Amino acid sequence: MNYLAAAIAAGLAAFAASYGNGKVISKTIESMARQPELSAELRSMMFIGVGLIEAVPIISIVVSFLILFS
């Protein structure tokens, strides 16, 4: 049962992070197309957002390892 819980935790976190990254990047590209003069600022904000989104699956992997080995 622990294996299933760890797999579900890691899988859902990876799916949610990939969906979130796709939305952030697509909206950033859309914003850059609308206002090209803000491209540098939008790009830096996108990288910060993607970094924060990528922290979630890393934490989830740690939690799934704790579930797996406890």
C-alpha cells in the first residue's frame, strides 16, 4: 500500500507541475506577443514562477520517499 501511495503522490505532483508550467509559459508568450516592450520583465517573472512551480514536485518526491521508507 505504501508503494501505491508514493507512486500516486509523485505522479500527481509531476502532472500538476507540467500542467502549471505549460500554462505559465503559454501565458507569458501570449503576453510577450501583446506587449513586446515588456519581454525582459515578463521573461524574468516567468522564470521565477516556473522555479516556484518546480519546487512542488521536488517536495512531493521527498514526501513520497518518506511514505515509502517509513
